[in-house]
Amino acid sequence: MRARFVNTTAPALHSVWTRPSRPRLWTCSSCSRLARSTPNRPLALQSAPDQKPYYITTPIFYVNAAPHVGHLYTLVLTDILKRWRVLKGEKALMCTGTDEHGLKVQRASAKAGIEPKLFCDKGAAIFKELAAKALISNDHFVRTTDSDHKDAVAYAWFLLQEKGLIYTKKHEGWYSVSDEAFYPQSVVQPYLDPPTGRKIMTSVETGSEVEWSSEENYHFRLSEFREPLLQFYGENPEWITPAHRMKDVVQAVESGLEDLSISRPSERLTWGIRVPQDNSQTIYVWLDALMNYVTKAGYPWAPGRDNAGGWPADCHVIGKDIVRFHCIYWPAFLMALGLPLPKKILTHAHWTLGGSKMSKSTGRVVDPFLALDRFGPDVMRYYLAHDGGIQDDGNYDNVQIIKLYNNFLWAQVGNLVSRITRGKKWSVRGAIERIGPLPASEWAEGPGSRFYNTLSTFPLNIAESLDAHDPRRAVRLIADLIRSSNQYFQMSEPWKKILEYGPGEPGEEVDRIVYLATEALRMAGILLQPYMPNKAKTMLDQLGVDDTRRTFEYCAVGRDLHYGTPKIDLGVKYTGALFPPLPSEE
Ligand code: MSP
């Protein structure tokens, strides 16, 4: 391997496009392709700089093993937050994908006896299938074996080298293939593996087995970023959610940063992106993987197009186990590259099974495909968002899903929709026509005034939670509203009041009750769309809400006076139910 990278200059990208005849020292393959197809035309002038879309990402998943419910959780949380932006009328982009390089995948493909690229193709196809099955609305699916991604990584390497931030040195330490991370001696410990009786060394933090490695490789001057990182954290104290993980990161950086090994000898790690102009070394999988977030945002971008693909990301959603990579290494790499930092890192806790960690190696995992088949995508999405942990781990439990279904989705949501829309003694449409136009002052006192107030503040509470990246809190507030609507409807007893009125129109009091309960369902239906896209659609169809009036803009009492005539056949009891009874367990 070369001791120092050839002293050359990274070409500014626009020079590739605007002056193709200028001698180029290094150009990524896609840039060359683009330059050939658009001779002498500066890309920046082809269209005006676009407005930056909201951009949210999931981590990219290792393809060494099948997906489990933890992966589905990350996908669902991210998708809910993306759909929330769309509901608010924003242009939003979501990126997910697969992490295909590194020793872990290399070994898994060797074990399976399948050539690595083919192995990755299969793995990526499974994650794509999972996303589709779970109604994930991702705009991008990045694979680290994609050529645009490899080009972006090579370009970044080139820049880091150019800035003198990469050097070579002998590295000795412990490496965990499972975590794809180096650990210093101080954070590993001996462990007797009970099933095999083998004495192994493990990481104190993750419990993963580590192996000794002593090799010459490239290092990134991470230690130089201690002060800039601390300054950034100080200026952005809410950068990481929840707050306690922010505190941990600040403490870790305060206690010092060592330079980071960012390559492995190619004879050991063959499956990865080669260090540009040094075939003997392969780029460390985490540097490669983290770059995925900018690849699909168009990096390296032409001048004036910096924000067009969404960068900087508005939110990276990640699990708590990969905080160090995203909250220390990634911002340091970005600072080094002169790129803006993501605006928010939402870290979530893990799903456990029977109270202990889900682990692919022990097979103690929940297969998300089976769960989606059994409960359907909407119910699974709802359950994961409702019971999944942000702060603390959540325990995955089928009994709990069934309870949530029977006690809430069926008994509360489905039941109220059914009672109101199928009620023979009142007219939903009539109630909307007669009561909808009344001014707010009409609700200042009297029956219904308290519930009217609850409804009026409801959308803002949800918006506040979702804007604060808290889908769990928001869905619990929606559930609370549905419960209070049922209570309101039940306690108001419109059926008894009808008797008092006698034949003919049911009377204003009944109209008011029906109107408020229906408004609650309409607004809940609008806000449930990010969580349960299909069920919320059916619910809004049953209420007769026009497709163009399902955005957050319409989520206010009295904002839509046009609905109330079902768009679909309500069927008879049970057969047309929104949440039919679950098939009993065999
Ligand atoms: N490939 C890396 C991420 C690179 S991002 C630049 C990786 N992949 S992973 O497949 O192991 O994990 C992907 C995500 O799933 C991580 O956010 C991780 O926290 C999450 N989960 C893994 N197990 C989980 C649970 N048991 N519960 C919830 N999420 C879990 O890490």
C-alpha cells in the first residue's frame, strides 16, 4: 500500500460539466457518463435550484440475515414521519436501502456458498419486498453496491485525502465483525460462551465477539473534530432525541476521540469499495454505509443543486445501537467534507422478545413477513408505533397485538364508525348540513361544548407531537380522542333523544351529537393515514370524505362540510366492518 496518497487535486464537480475539455485528474464514473451526455452544458443552468424537500432516512440494513421486526419498526417510524409531511402538503422524500459490503456480508455469503453480489441481490430483494408489504412509501432504495453510491464514496475519500485528513498507520485492536467496529482493549472482556464452552473476547458494550487484528491501514483524523463536534452539540442541544442519548454522546466526545481506522487490507476484506488508487485497501464499511444518505440526495452535486435532493437530511431515524456511528463519526465526516449536518437524529429503543434481546444469531427474532400476513400491514404498523419504544425497549407480544385489536381498533374505532354511519335514526349528511355552518360561538356553552373544545385543540396537539418526531405520543393522543368520542356518544344517548322528538327530523340536539362524533372520526381518520394508510382510507371512504379533502389543512372542526355520503357500500354488520373480528387461533 502507498504510504501517502498521490498529491493531486480533487476536481470541483462543475469543472467536469462546464469545461469538459480541461484535463481531469480524477472523475467518478457517473460524472464521466453525465459529462458525455451533456457536453458543454452546465448542469446548474438546466433548471433553477429546486426548493429543498423534507428528507428522512432509515438506516440501511445488513443483508447478512433475514429481516426481523426491529427492522420493520425503523421502517414504519420513518414512513409515518414522511407521510406526516406529505399530509401537511410538503414535498417529502424517504430513503431506505441495504448495507451490502463488509466482512459480515462477505462471511455470510461465503458460508451460504453464494457469490457476494448475488447474495446481496437476494438480500436486497427481501428488504424491498418487506418495505412494499408494509406499505412503506420510500422514494429511494439505496444499495451500497450501486455504482452511483460507489462513486460518491470514492469522491468523498478523494476529498478527505485532499484535505490531509487521511493518513496511514499500523492499527492494532479488537474488531467485531457483527458490529463492524473496532474496539480498544479497555472495552473488551473475556467471556465463556455457554453453548460451545469456547473462551472468547467480547465487546462490553454490545456483547459481540471480537477478534484481534493487527494491520496497516488508513486512518481518519477524527481526533481533530472533538472541538467542532462539541461546539455543534452545544449549539444544537436537541439534535439527538431522546435527550439522554444526546447526553451520552456529548460525554463520549468530551472524554476524547481517537483517530478512526477507515480501511482494511483487501486480502482480508475483499467485499467492499477499494480505496481509490490503492487496490491493496478496502474502505471501512461504516464510512461506505453512512455515505448512502448523501448518495441518493445526489452527492456529489453540481453547483446550485446542493439542496435539490433533500440534503441536509431533516431526520435520520436509527436504533440506539448505532448512535456512535451516526452522532460522532457521521457529523465528523460531513464537517470534513464541508457538507451541512443532518437536522435531527431520532434514536429509538429496541424490541425485545420474552424480555430479552432479539438476536439473529440465536434465532430469537420475530419474522416480520409472518406478522404482516397474520395481522395485516395496517394493524402491524399501528401496533409498532403504539407500543414500540423510543426511550425504553418494548416487548413484542402477539397477545398484546390481539388485545389492541379487540379492545381498541375493533371495539372503539370500528364500532364508532359503524354506529354512526349505519345509524338508521339520524342522517350524517343532514347533521353536517344543518350543524356544520354554525359559528364557533354556538358551542360556547351547553351540551357538547366541552367535547367541541377537545376537538378544536386536538389537531394542534398531534401536529406538535409529530413535528417533534414523536409518532408514539401522537398515536396515543389519537387513540384518546377516539375513546372520548365513544364516551361522548354513549353518554349523550342520541337514540333516547330521538324518542323524545317523535317522528320527522331528529332535532338539533341529536344532530349536534352526531355531527361532533362524526367530526371526531373524520379528523382521526385524516390523522391516522400516516399510521394505517389502507384502513384510514376505508374509514374516510365510509364517512364519504372527498379524496382532495384528506390533508392536514382539513383537519379542523367544520373545515369540510361536503362529506357524509358514504363513497363505498357500508355492507351489513360485520361483513363491511372496518376491523372485522380476528380469526380465532387454531
Ligand atoms: N447496516 C447498519 C446501519 C448502517 S446505516 C448507515 C445496521 N444494520 S442492521 O441491519 O443491523 O440494523 C438496522 C436497524 O435495525 C438499526 O437501526 C438497528 O438499531 C435496528 N434494529 C436491530 N435490531 C432491533 C430491534 N430488536 N429492535 C428495534 N430495532 C432494531 O446497523
